[in-house]
Amino acid sequence: MRCLSNDSSRLGEESGILTGRWTQYADLGELPFGAMWCVVPPGSHSEEDCHPERELQVVVNGSAVVDSAGTKIDAPLGAAILLDSYERHGVHNRSADQPLVLLSIYWMPEGAAESSDG
């Protein structure tokens, strides 16, 4: 059993926010998904992002607004937002004084490799 915390992860700048990819935990071995901690500074937002993976964003600390193609969804503490492949999105921190922390879990949809070859 392992307890992984964003408090002890190494963070670097990516997409206009701080991220800590789980590849930094070398002893996890092979996982069937990718994951990273995302820390959005107070009053700030991520750059718009779009990728082939499906993504589940879980609000670990704070409160977010997730924007996808002009549709905005409030995501309070404990909420989970599921984004489809190639769904353009950005995350906004609603707080002016507290960081927003997300756990992002992402994976390639079944059959994606086969369909991208055609």
C-alpha cells in the first residue's frame, strides 16, 4: 500500500500551472493510466489543453471552474470532471488566496491506437 500526496511531489511548470507527473514515483511500476498533480495558483488558470487521452480531474483542494468549448462547469472540493478525447479544456482557480489542487488521471481510450492508423 502507498499513500501519494501532492505535498511531497516535485512540481514543474507545464501548461501555465504547476504539475507533478506520477512518473516521478519510480517504484510504482507499470500503471494502466497516467496521473499527475495539478496546482493552479490563486486567481489563475491553466492554458487551454487538448489531447487524445480521456481525462478525469478530481478536485483535491479548493474549487475550480472547468471550461470546455465555452461551457463552464463549477467543480467544488471532491468533484470529478470527465473529459473526452480531444475535448479542448482549461481550468480556473476560483480562489483569490488559495491554490487549487487537482488529481488528473488519464488514459488512451480503447481502440484509439487502431483508429489513429487509418
